[in-house]
Amino acid sequence: MVKIIKQSKTLPKLKEGGKIFINGKEMKIDKHYLFLDHGSTKEMIIDFFNPENDREYQLRYFDDQIESSIEIYELVSDFQYVKRAPKTIEW
């Protein structure tokens, strides 16, 4: 499980141009959008990238269980994401 060490606002309020820190490294947010509506819950995605090397990532979560459902994925090819296990996330 990822340890969230600091929240400057609630996760749903993060928007394009905002920042996420993964293991202390600053990342820039591209988009925050609804991925799937499951009726009683919504699966959300935040696309972000590392400006130092242009690697792309996603933070995925369910809106009714944010902290327990956060997962980070890295884009490794045109359409393939691989799950990553960062130690800390801040926003």
C-alpha cells in the first residue's frame, strides 16, 4: 500500500497543471478524468508525467475509497501500463 504523506487538497480537486510528488520527485498533471462509472462508484484517472525525463504515469483510484484504492502505473509502450509501487505520494 502506498503511503500518502501530505495532501494540500482533496485528490478529486487536482487538475491540469497541478503537481504530484512521487518518492519526492515532482510530477506535472496532464488530465484528471472519469475512466469508468460503476454506478455506486467512479473509477478515476490522473495522467501525469516526469518533466525531467518525459515518462508518463497514471494515478488510478475509486472515488468512494480514495486512500485504499490508489494505484500508480507507468506507460512503458504505446498502450501498455505497468503497475509501480512508490513508497510515498504527496499532492
